[in-house]
Amino acid sequence: MAGTEGPVVFLSTWGGYSGLSFALSASKIKEKARVVAMDLRGHGKSTSENDLDLSIETMCNDDFAVLKALYGDSPPAIVLVGHRMKRFLDCFLEMLAFVN
């Protein structure tokens, strides 16, 4: 996490990447917004009970769980950015229900 004000830019690392793949971008984004980037299950240095379950449902639930843990039921404005845009778009549409 980086930055202290503005919307949250949530960097989701699907597609075999890690949170470090956003390092250069995050260093600039944090000047104007808060940045959240992490290694999701099966990516980077993360671990979970089942690192092989990379289904869209599980990955979206992981994203939801992080946002819920950070912001509870009153999330701020969130900008979603991710790799593998088809999967990310599916998750984005589900997240709309979470934040609205």
C-alpha cells in the first residue's frame, strides 16, 4: 500500500505476474492516489490453502476479501487495474455490486 489521499487504485496481479510488476506504475500513481498491489494466490510470493485454485470465482473472492478487510462496508472510490483483461472484466462487473 502506498499514497495517502485520493481514490484507491487497486492493482490486481492475475496472469502469473506479481505485485512487483506494478512497481514503476505505483511509484507514480501514489503521488495522486492510494495504491493497493499484492500477490494474489498462486502469484509472486503469496501462499494460500489451495494455490492451484485460480478460478475466476476464487480470484474475485480473494479481491473482495482484501477490499473488505481494508475498507469494510464503506469502501472509497476504487479504480481497478489488472492483467488478463477478460478475467479482470468479469471480476470488475461483480465488484460493482460490492461497492454499490
